[in-house]
Amino acid sequence: MAGMAFVVVLVVLALWYVVQPFRRSDQTQMVAGPSPVQRAEEKKTAALTAIIDLEEEAQVGKLTARELGSLRATYEREALDALAQLDALAAPRTGDDPLEAEIEALKQRLTCPSCGAPRASGGACSRCDA
């Protein structure tokens, strides 16, 4: 009897050990959720897939040209919005990129501090002579 109880305890512990990694990964995914980049990618993919589906439906006569144009414009806007989100998420910030910071400094040197007009490096402003 004691031997049987020992075996049952070992089986329960082995099952618990095997199940733990699955429980942790599910909890981590539920808490974290998809990243903003993943959401934008999914939105872009869904919009582009919808456009392809619309074109196929129009080819077999399920949609009129007017319906296709209207729906296609809607999904194109969604795809463009998703692409803009992806660009915004991927764009380097001026403070983070040394090259961008150097370009910004050069722009400031070539702009008149008084009126904001472009000027030659080290020269007087052609608009306000500052």
C-alpha cells in the first residue's frame, strides 16, 4: 500500500513538472499580448488580403465595379495607415541616431536664426541681413 502511494505521488509530481512550462508561456502571452509592430503587421496583412479577395470576387462577378472601387479604397486606406504606423515605429529618433543629430545641427547652422530663411554657411541672411 505504501509503495502504491509513493508511485502515485511520483506520477503526480512528474505530470506537474511537465505541465509547468506550458502554463508559464500561456500566462506570459496573455499578459504581454502582441506588440504594436505585430498589431500593425496584422492590420496590414488583413487589409492586403481583403483587397486580393475583393479582386477575385469582382472577377467572378460577385461585385460590381462600383462596389469594388469603394471597398478597395477602404482597405487601401487601412493598409496605408498600417504602413504609416510601421514607419513611425521603425523611424529612428533624432536623439538616438548620431547621424540624424548631425544633420539636424547642420540644418540649424544653414537657417537664419532671425527669420528662418535658408542661408549660406557663415554668411549673412539674404532676406534680413542678420
